[in-house]
Amino acid sequence: MESSHVPLREYGIVLDEHNPFEGMMQRFDRAAELLSLDTGIYRILRHPEKQIITSIPVMMDNGEVEVFRGYRVLYNTSRGPAKGGIRFDLGVTLDEMTALAAWMTWKCAVVDIPFGGAKGGVVCEPYRLSTSELERLTRRYTASILEVLGPESDVPAPDVNTNEQIMAWIMDTYSMHKRHTVTAVVTGKPVAIGGSRGRREATGRGVMIVVKEALQQLGIPLNGSRVVVQGFGNVGSIAARLLEAEGMTVVGISDKTCAIWNPMGIPVSDAIEWVRQKRFLEGYPHGEVLTNEQILEVETDVLVPAALENVITRKNARNIRARVIAEGANGPVTAPADAILDEMGIFVIPDIMANAGGVTVSYFEWVQNREGYYWSEEVVNERLRDVMIRSFHDVVRYSKQHSVNLRTAAYMLSIDRVAAVHKMRGIYA
Ligand code: NAD
């Protein structure tokens, strides 16, 4: 990459430790600076390609019309169709969608899948909507962003408060407009209509794979090593179950109700069954009850924050007693905490790498839809393993070459990949 001055803070970045998106953008800036990124490319990568704001009228069950606000942001499509989830939440804003779309751009590039980044959402309280209201909202939102959607241009997926059913409605609406079934327009669909086997487990499986690689790299034996997992939903419970199956001892788990600690090991399948029946870990008998803050600070070999953003900050970073942190959640460690963990010699596998298993299997879903040929779960898992291992070592190599931590290396690698494509393609007109 050509060297030239990078005008950092040109766009008025101010770091707020608790704004994960600002934290992400600050890391982007640092990586761009270390790469001596060409000023023109820096400017391109600092801006979203396209932002759609739409008003979505919905006939409610009581006969009244409500109008909801929806967004879809395509951050960068230089490497391929935009990829990113759709969330239904009251907190959805254009700024947040834009930052999350940028995040997706780097995530897809770090695992080197041929997608750009996008994100979308509708400002609503999905739990207050009936199923038929939710369906009408989803279909009208889909229709209003139809011009960007498509297997070749923009491929959504589930995100906060959206699920397989909502993906099925999006696929159906798009297909009705195209006059034929187009499965590849969304991923995270039910398997019966073109979803991929292994998609539901993919993020947790990806976490397990990179943890294994990291332990091997650090010379820590897998068997008997301890792991604490914060968050016991899709990512956390599956990562815990798979790490236990690999021989690790799961000494701590938690959800929004409580944390359970047991140095002798928690039987993960039993805890999953408890949560399946009772919804939350509260009352789970096989361990001592701790708070969510305390569980992050117990002595362990590996800590997997797989719940929320901003759980390790400058306030508690010095109390962490793990050798490896694998970020299952997006943005669990703040930028100031990064520096402290670095100083303490803790090996942090960054979110854009550690939790990229989900988007990787989404890519496999898109490939299978376009092939019209469906892979067995073993094939999906094997190919996921290949992608995660290759990407992990790409990042480790980059970190050694540039003497930076894995997070900076992951950002540098992904920005470099996106920038290289912009250089090759040039600017049209
Ligand atoms: P989920 O809703 O299935 O599970 C979230 C879990 O976190 C639940 O067990 C919940 O009780 C727990 N939790 C909530 N508040 C908590 C708190 N204060 N302390 C401790 N635990 C708390 O969500 P998920 O799909 O497992 O996603 C978890 C994280 O991983 C999110 O940051 C998400 O963005 C990220 N992520 C998910 C995927 C995916 O494929 N599901 C992919 C990439 C990243």
C-alpha cells in the first residue's frame, strides 16, 4: 500500500469508552495509520456506500395504520454482495446501522469470504406486535428496500429480535416480486427452505475452533484447561458445550439472571437442558452462585464473553485472571481495556475473528442456494474449520510481522484486503 498521510480524526471521532462503534472506528483508524493507508482510500472506507431510510406503513390488528422507520446501510460492496443482519429494536438508529455495517465489512474480509458489509433494522418493539403484524411489517420493509436486495447485491440475515421465520418472509416477499423462488437473497433461513445445516451452531463452533488454535499456539494443553463463558444463549451455550467436548473443564457460565461457578466443572448439557426448561440459569444447582461481574474475574485459562458489549472496561480489566479471551460477543472489550490486557500479556482473540463462524456458514448457505446442492453437516463443519483455522493463522502471522496485537492485526489485515480491491478496481468515472 502506498504511504501517505492519513488524516486521523478528520471525521470528528471522539472516543466514548461505552460506545462500541466509536471504539471500533478508533481501532479502524489505528490500523489505517499503521498501514499508512492511502488518504483517498481512507476517505472511501470512512464512508458508507449507501444508506436507505424508509417509512413503513403497517395495518395493525385494530384497524389503525402505524408507520415505522426502517434503515438499510450498505457500507462497502467492493469485495462482493453486502452481507449483514436485520434487527428489530427500539434502539435502532442510522448511526448504529452504519457502524455495524462497517463492522460486517471488516469481519467478512478477515475470514476472506467474498462479501461486503451491511446492516439494517426497523425501529419497533417486536414483542408488542402480533405475529401477523410482524409479518406485514417484515414484508413491507422488504418491499421498501427491494432495489438493493438480491443474491448479487445485498443478502440480509437474522440479528437482534429477528429469526428464521422473519428470514422466510423476506425470502418469500422478494421471490413474489421476482416471480420465482430466490433462496439466496437471505441467510439464516429454516433448513426446509434452503437454510444451511450447521448454521445455528456455527458461531459457537467457530469460537471453539479458534480457542483450540490459540491454546496450541501458546502451548497450553487443551485437556483439563478451564474455561468461563459469559452469556448462555446461542453463542455461549454452544461454545461451552463444544469446548467441554474437546476436553476442557467449564468452570463458569452465566446469563442475565446469575453466574454459576464450579471449579470441578459444570455439566454443560445438563445446564442447557435446565435453561431449555426454565429459560434462565437462576436456581441451577451444580455450583456456587456469583454475580456476572465476579464470574469475569475468576481464575481461568480461557474466558469467552458471549453476551454483551462493554463488559471488560478500564475499570475491571486489571482484575481479569484469564490467559486467553475469545470474544464471542461483538465488542465485549473496550478500547482502553485493550491496552491494559495487552500490558498484562493476555491473548485476546478479537470479535471480528472469533465470532466470524456465523457469517462464514451464512456464506456457505448462499453458496449452497446458488448451487442448488446441499451439503451434509459434516461438510459444513469441516469447511468452517478450514476457514477459521486459516484466518486465525493469517491474523497471527500479520500480528508477528507488524508487532501488533491480534485485534490490530485483524483490522489491518481486513482493511488491507478491502483497500487492495479498491486499488485494483479503481474509481469508476
Ligand atoms: P442470545 O440472545 O442467544 O444470548 C445472549 C445471552 O446473554 C443470554 O444467555 C442472556 O441471558 C445473556 N445475557 C444478557 N445480558 C447479560 C448480562 N448482563 N450478563 C450476562 N449475560 C447476559 O444471543 P447470541 O446470539 O448468543 O449472541 C450473543 C453475542 O454474540 C451478541 O453480542 C451477538 O451480537 C454476538 N454474535 C452472535 C452471533 C450469532 O450467530 N448468534 C454471531 C456473531 C456475534
